[in-house]
Amino acid sequence: MLKYIIPLVPSLFILAPEQNDVPKLPADVAAEYRKISTPMDYNQHVKPILSDKCFACHGPDKAKQKAGLRLDQSAAAYGFLPESPGKVAIAPGKLAKSEVFHRIMSTDPEYKMPTPQSHLDLSAKEKAYLIKWIEEGAIPAALGFCEANQKTCSVHSCILEWCEPY
């Protein structure tokens, strides 16, 4: 009987759906991540972090923008990065393909965001919130990512406007 089961086992791995493998997190970030008991809400959990720690270099002020990235607009936040061909800042539901994830988790001063020169740093809790938000699909409801002239903003209407390069 065993000789008939063993040949089938490898095929189970081929048929298994692709899973978003969460890379191992540092202990402090993992501890904060485990404390999260509610879905991430952009306005409550994410926007304050981006406003305080990211928008200075990646926000609406064109004179201060770095790397051609704006995290306050859907086309830029979810589209290809101008200075990193083939990469996106945020790939909803896909941590491994989200440059934001890699940058906030990096310890390399040349790669890490926020940069050491900014004198800003993300706490373990802030990193956990951003990671959870991306994992949950970076839900844009009430995100401010829908165009200003759009009267209603549902998750579906916003997603239809985005390109999904990942």
C-alpha cells in the first residue's frame, strides 16, 4: 500500500495553491504582530505612520520627493517604482513582492527606510501594522487613494483603477 501512496506525495506539493510566505520577523516585530487582533484600518492604523514617517520623502511635496515615489497616490504606491525597474512599493497581499516590506525590515543603512539621515525610525508596532496591512491586501477603503473627483470609494472601484504589475 505504501508504494502506491509515496509516488502521489510529490504531486500534492505541485497542486497546492501558492501561499504568501511570511518571512521570519524579528522578535520585537513578531510580538507586536501577534498582538494585532483587528483588521487594519488605513485611517486609524496606517495613514498616521505614513504621514509621520514616510510622507516627508514620499508624499505630496514635489520638492522633497525621493526616488520618484509617492505613497499618497495609488498609481505610485501600487505601480512600478521609477528607480527600481520591475519592483513595486506595495503589492497588496504579497509581502515578498512589496519593496516597502523589505525596506522597513532592512538593517542595511543604504537600503533601510526611513533612512538614517531622516532621523526617523519605525517602532516594532508600526512595522507590524504596515506588514499586517499589506498582508490583508493593503485595503484602500477610505484610503484617499481614489481620485478626488470620485464620489464614492469602495475597495472594488479603487482596485479596478490600479494596475497590478506583480
